[in-house]
Amino acid sequence: MRARFVDFHVHLDLYKDHLPQIVACDAKGVATLAVTTTPKAWDGNRRAVARSTHVRVALGLHPQLVGERAHELDHLLRLLPSTRFVGEVGLDAGPRFFRSLPEQERVFTTILKACAGLGSKVLTVHSVRATKKVLDLIEAHLPPDRGRVVLHWFSGTAAEARRATELGCYFSVNLGMFETPRGASIAAVLPLERVLTETDGPFVSMDGEPLKPGQVEPVLDRMATARGINAQALNRAVLANLGQLLT
Ligand code: MN
């Protein structure tokens, strides 16, 4: 079945009912990328989606966990040849994680270089208060012909968005971005041919309830309104962009 929606960043394994959620994503036709935060979650996630038609798993080591789990980098590198999708990876320079930033940079750089060496990887990348550094490392270590990057929950400036676009990056937009005026205005000006949708569930909520995997209609509505276009037209663009990303 062709995909009808795209949820390119969801923490599926953090839902208690994740197995029925996988079935629901398949039934709804949501091309779903289940990100992981530690390589230890890889095997379990792969087993969970073994029979799924629309859900894929990304191999990750979350920057917020690098402080305690940098030693899991070797595990990730061993698994890397067995996956096309990588994430959640990246940098977080927020106050709670600032201390591990040098270690995060070492881990992210190693992952980028390994992806460039293997080729054809698609990465979903976290960048909190570290957009410039993330783009510097991507530019230095992962040329566009060696791998593709999707910046998840982009929080940089318009100038940084232009730089990321020039570097070949895509942007997966979620509802949380519309909670700040700057996030909302950036989501309105990202190049249409580079935008994807994501829930980042269960970390993003609507009306006090975490979004379900694949529940991207609210972000389509918000982003379409912000851009002055129709939500169906935006969704068609997102589906076409996913096709481009995966060529
Ligand atoms: Mn996430």
C-alpha cells in the first residue's frame, strides 16, 4: 500500500501499547520512522516491526544519553551496516546536557564519519541550542552524496535554515515547533520541497494528551495555515519529499 502520511520521528518504543500502534500505523498508511535512543533498543524494535509494512526503525544514541552511555557507541557502530536509518543522534547544548557536549561532539562526529564511509544512510538529527555546531559537523563529515540528513524539530534561525538547505538537509516539522513564535515562523518559510512531518510522540502533546504515532494531521493543519496553503496539498508535498529523500 502506498503511504498516505509521514511520521518521520516517533519514539514508538516509549508507548506502552506500541504493538497495536504499529498495526494502526500500517492500517492508516503512515510511513513511520521509529527512532531509538540507545543501540540496546535495536533488536527489540526490529522484532516489533518485523511484519510491519510501513514502520521502519532507526538506530540511535540520543545526545541527552551520551553523558551516561557514550560507551554504547561501539555497539551502535557494529549494528550500523545493518540499517539504512540512523537516529536519534545529534547534539544537545541545553543546560541539563551542556556538560556532556564535548563527548556528544565526539560521538556524533564518529557516527557521521561512519555513515559517510558506509554510504546511503538517512539520519534523523536532534539539535538543541547547537544548530551551528550540528551543521558544521555535517558539512565537515557527511557530504550529501554520502548520506542524507533530516533535522528533527529544527530550532535554529532563518539563516541557519538556509545554510542547512544548502547542505542538502530536510526538516521534519512537529506540532511543538508552533509553541514558540520563532518556531512557527521558521516552519512557515522552510523550503516546501524539504519538509516532512513528524509527531515526536510521546514527547509532543495536544490538549494534554501525547500524540499517537502517525497522528500528523494537526501539524499538517498548523503548517499549512502558517504557509497559506491547503493541508492536503502540503501532505502531497511531504509524501513526494519522502520519495525524494529515499531515492
Ligand atoms: Mn525525539
